[in-house]
Amino acid sequence: MTQIISRNSHDYVPVRIIPVIASFNEDGQIKPLYVGIDGERYKIHSYWIRRSFSNQIEFSCKLIWGETLQTMVITYYMNECIWTIPNNLE
């Protein structure tokens, strides 16, 4: 049997790290503004917090994707200061 050792909360195949421009207020609240996917930058139209865990926050976002709004879940890992999306996006 093969074993995989994960050293981080995000270093496995189902997610990929993406750049995000976000705003942080003095109370520590986070507001994602833009995401970068495959070299393109997309503005976040609206969002709500889906779930919050001890080390991560999941945001359900509406991205302005061309002429439409695309729903996407992005996750912020607070200890590592990184953002991820599911790796199965087409």
C-alpha cells in the first residue's frame, strides 16, 4: 500500500494555489477582491463565507467571468497565508 505524507493543508492534488488580491480590516475580516486563474484576473462581484475552520475560511464567490457571473469556492489558509481553488475547473 502506498502512503502519501502531507506536510501542509494544501499540498495534495484536488486543490491548486492561486493568487488573490484581498482586503483585510483592523478586525481581521477578509474581503477577497480579485482572483488569478490560468494567468487571467477576475473581479469578485460578491461573496459569502461558507465555512470557517480553525485554520481556513471557505468563501463562495461570484466572479465576473466575461459577460456572466461564475460561482466558485475559494479557500484561505490562515497559517500559510495562501488561497486555493478546486483543481477540477474546466
